[in-house]
Amino acid sequence: MNKFPKHERLNSSKQIATLLSGGNKLHVYPFRVLWMQSSPSTAPFHMEAAFSVPKRKFKKAVWRNRIKRKMREAFRLEKEAFKAYLAEGAGDLSMLIIYTPRKEENYRVIHQGMHEMLEEIKKRVNEQTP
């Protein structure tokens, strides 16, 4: 079952501030992603994600919330394959996914962008892991 439970949501303001100040950056249309990998632990692999839509580009909360729902749904469907690939020995992963276009894209574009973004993060994590 593909779910996006509470323990996979990035809520900590300290972690978000750390991501903003020193996280790895990646841009894959329609997203800009700030991600950070922590050191491997003995506990099972843990991944957290947060989603953001800028208020400057989308003034009404209804529009921002609709885009965030589409982003969360695309992430929920793509994350299992991503987690299975990274669970082998990678450390924990935190991501802040920011929507960048000035207009609302349809779900197909968002889903394709989420897939490409997670594939690119896989490559980069693989390069960093010895």
C-alpha cells in the first residue's frame, strides 16, 4: 500500500532551516529540491519530505493547497521504488520540494517531474555513497 504517513512528513523547523542553509540543490521541472542525507544508522532507512508552493506566485490558498495535494500524490506513488533502492545502506534522507512554475501544471507533468527528480536524487546519492 502506498501511503504518506505522518512520520514521513518533514515538520521540524530546525531540519528545514538546515536544509535551506546547507542542503544539496537540484532543479527538475517543475520542482526545485533541497535534500540532505544523514549518516547511516542501524535503524531502518527513514525518509522525510515537505512540500512548498510559494505564496508570491499563487496568492490564493486554494490554489496552493491543490498543487500541494497533486505533489503529495505524485510523491506517494513514486516513493516505494525510491525507498527500496535507497534502503540498502544509505543514511536517512530529508527533502524539501518546492513548486517553481508561475502557472498550475496538470497532474501528468507533476507526476513525470516527481519521477525524474527522484531518479536524479538516486544517482546523486549513489555518487556520494562509498
